[in-house]
Amino acid sequence: MTMDCRSDDGNPSPRPMESLHRLIFADAARMGELEKKSIDLVVTSPPYPMIEMWDDLFCAADGEIKTALKQSDADSAFKKMHGLLDKVWKELRRVVKPGGIVCINIGDATRTIAGRFRLFANHARIISAFGALGFDQLPAIIWRKTTNAPNKFMGSGMLPPSAYVTLEHEYVLIFRLGANRSFDTEEGKQARRQSAFFWEERNAWFSDVWFNLIGATQKLRNGNTRDRSGAYPFELPYRLINMFSLKGDTVLDPFLGTGTTMLAAMCAGRHSVGYEIDPEFQPVILEKVAGLPDIAHETVERRLKAHADFIRERSKNGGEIKNHNTFYNWPVITRQESELRLERVRQLQFIGNDRFRVTYGDKDAPKAEAVQPPIEENPPARGGRSISKGRQLELF
Ligand SMILES: C[S@@+](CC[C@H](N)C(=O)[O-])C[C@H]1O[C@@H](n2cnc3c(N)ncnc32)[C@H](O)[C@@H]1O
């Protein structure tokens, strides 16, 4: 399952490439469909412990959490909620390839329990869990989310000392399993060069503070699911996928929610697998995936236009531009960008309601189309599996 981007003579090829995507409604604490060491990159955001919108989910998974919250035993509730996430982190240790990367978007929580206001440092707890599993932590990103909400300042207002600092950021924690990946074959080296990003994108994306990511719609149209989805903006997984994987790699999101990571993987030419415990999300995910042709087109156009603007500005200011991209026939700053190419989605095919095939075309390909299935009246049963325990399903 490789994305062949080249013709026999070694030049960029107009031959169609494809990526495959699989949606699984089950508990990510047991990802039996995934073989060990099969995942190149994980991009995800779990339910946030001690944030009230996720209380019901945690309490349904472990009745002792409900008791702890009822008894105002904050430490025990926090510990047990993280105990549930730990089971998923442990599965990641099994399925991630050596050299694979895990990116986790997480926010801390503030909460008053038994009259005491305090911070629950989810990010710190997750860092220690990954350390214990043998992952190396890499520098993290602070995602700055400024808010104008009138209630953003907490505590005693203008009177010291019991006013509290606002929480206007979340984290993207980044871990690697073992040593760096190596790229020894010519095919691997080519895939790496074609997966490059622009120099000016590197400067923004690899900054440790991200501002102004376009927000996600939090409200869900489907009345059966929770009021708010906890979705992150498309730009967040899209950047991470481009930063930490290659075209043709497989990306996993064990907490898929509305399917943002899968959509981003489709746009970026990676395969993907998503687990979601709540089958009521199926129509929401299908609707999001069906938006692929438009978002893929807009994303490629936006990146190319931003590069053209950057080059124009740099030449106006007399900046040096020494290199050339052979695919676009455009100036670029470094030699590493000379084979960079952004994939254009040509077709999205639904294979049932849980598998999707995306075909990519060359730079002149017409705008994509979606071949859609009917949406099932009855969503899959919670946690349902189609195979007997212990057997590996053919993933795609
Ligand atoms: C913060 S949301 C993810 C939102 C997602 N990033 C998006 O953009 O839509 C977390 C999701 O994880 C799901 N979830 C919680 N526990 C799970 C588990 N054990 N296995 C699979 N999914 C789970 C929840 O139902 C929820 O949809």
C-alpha cells in the first residue's frame, strides 16, 4: 500500500495515487484490528479529564469516577479518568512503529470541588504516562486560544489574592518511540522529498506557539450526540500530519470524534484509521468526510498562494532566492523544497460507510468529486466488531 508518485523514468507522474481510510466504532483501549508496529503517526485529542463536558463519558466507563465526583474526591476522580486514557496510551505503544510519532492535543482543567478552586494538569499527567511507556518527549507546542468571553477571568475580580490566571492555551504534546526513522531506499528518500513543506511554512509550523488557528464549529447538528463535539480546527491535524509523516504513511486517531484527523490525512495523501467509541458520530463523520473535495482544493490553493505571495514579497525586499521547485517550476528558498508537491484530490469513494478511498491527480487535475453511499439508517452498535477476537482484520 504505497503511494506511487513517480513514473518509470523517475519524473513526477500523472498516474493516479490513492490513500485508504478506515473508521472503527470501538473502544480504543483494544485496537485489535491494528497489527503491532503498523502506525507511523498518531494525531489525537482525548476527552479532557476534569472538564465537565466529559464527566458523563468518564462516569459511564467507570462507575467509581461517578462516586468519586459525588464525594468531592477530586484526586481520585482525576486519577481514575487518566487511568482510562492510560489504557489507550498503552495500546499506542503496541501499534506505533519504531521511530513513529504521537501528537496529543490536551488542555488542563480548572474546577472548584468542595469549595476549593484548583488546576488539574492533564498535560503533565500525560507526559509522565508516555515517559513510563518508553516514549521520548520532543518539544511541545502551545496552542494559544485567546478568548473574549466575559467570564474568562476567574476568582475574586480586582481584589487580591484570589483571582486566577486565565487558561487561554492548550498543548500539543509530541512523543517519539525510539530512534529517528531512517530512509535508506531510493523510494523512501523520494517520498520524503515529495512530502517536504515550504521554508516559510517550516518557520511558522515549527514555532512552539501557534496562534490564530481557524476554529472548529463546536455545535453538532446531530441531536443524538453531545451538545459540543470538542473538535479541533482542521489546520491543527493538517499541520501535524505534514510535519511528522510522509505521503503514504498511516495516521491513527484513537479518539476520532467528528473525523477531523481523517479529513486532514485525506488532504495530505496519508492513509488513516480512526477509532470512535460513540457510534452516534457516524453521520457527523460521514458529513465531514464528504466535504473533502472542497477543503482539499481550498487547502492546496491557499498554500500555493501563500507561497507565491511570500516569494513576491521576498524578491521585492531584495531577499535571496536561490532554488527552484521542478514540479511547479517555481522559486523556493532551499534545495529541500525542490521536489515538494501538494496532492490534488481527484475522487473520494465511499466503500460502505466505514472505508474510504481517495484518489489523487496531478497539478492540472479537475476539481474533485465525491462518490457517496446512502447513510445507514441504523448506526453500528457501540463497540461492535465484525470479527472474532484475536483475529486480525485486513485493515483496509
Ligand atoms: C475531544 S473529542 C475528539 C475530537 C476530534 N479531535 C475532532 O476534531 O472531532 C474525544 C472523542 O473521543 C471519543 N472517545 C472517548 N473515549 C474513547 C475510547 N476509549 N475509544 C474511542 N473513542 C473514545 C469521544 O466519544 C469523543 O468523540
